[in-house]
Amino acid sequence: RIHLMAGRVPLGADRAVVAGEMETTFIENLRYAADLLAQEDMIGLVEPINNRITDPRYFLNTPHQAAAILEKVGRPNLKLQLDLFHCQIMDGNLSRNLETYFPLIGHIQIAQVPGRHEPDSPGELNFPYIFELLESLGYTGYVGCEYAPKGDTLEGLGWLRSYWESRGLQHGGTSKAAQ
């Protein structure tokens, strides 16, 4: 799996004026990349990145826009990389967005909103609920942690141990009953 970036609105350009041309170019580039990736049995991922905080000039900003582009591209080896941090900032309504776009999702990334720290840091998102929703939808892929740890990396993963323990699992996600 490889992230295929959408590019940025040129400096000084009006987003609305260049949006059509940028979308056309992005679709052409995605088709080209998808065909190359298919030869290697690889998946291309497109990620909407919020333009409110992270990158005001990034072209692809919402899962709705990404889904429409993926449909126009029409390649089965292109999927949505849904970063819940960006999705929450741009649209909220994470449960509905996960359910709606689940068939398109090829990868999930997480970070707490608004600080972009660990899932158990203070913020807007209820990650135990989100993880249970992903399980109920049948998500079997990886969940990438794209956040800025408040401390070192090991400390920053403490939330995961606590989450596993709350679910009756050992370190590594294995069932205590299986031990």
C-alpha cells in the first residue's frame, strides 16, 4: 500500500477556480499510478487532509471528495486512507462516515482531536467506541497511529496496553483465555 498524494493548490490561486483542472489532473495521475501498481499487486491510497489546520492548500480535503474521485478513477486497487483526525476536523460525524465509506477504506489512521496526540489524551474522540465500531464493520486492516506523542514513543503507546486490558487481552492483543 502506498499513499498517492493529491497535491496542493498553487500559491495565490483561488481554489474554486483551479478545482476542476486539479481534479482532472489528479484523476489522470491516479489512473496511471493504479495501472502501474496493479502490475505489482499493490494498493494505492488517497488521503483527505484537512485544509483548516494542517495544510490550507492541500487539494483533497474530505472523504466525500475522495469517494467521488475514486469513483471517477474506477480502479479497484485504489482505496481511501481515512485519517480520523482530518475527518473529524473537516466533517465530524465519524460513525456515519466510517459506515458510509467502509467499502472504500484501505487504511485507517488515528490521532486525538484537537491536539493530535495519543488516543487517550483529552479531546473530542472516543476511541474505544471507534475501535468497537471498526470491529463491528469487519475492519481487519491496520490502524496507523499518526500523532505527536506527548512523551517518548513507549510512553505514547501506553493507551494501547490500557485498551487491550480493558478488553481482557494481553500485550499484543491476544486473549487471556487463549493463554
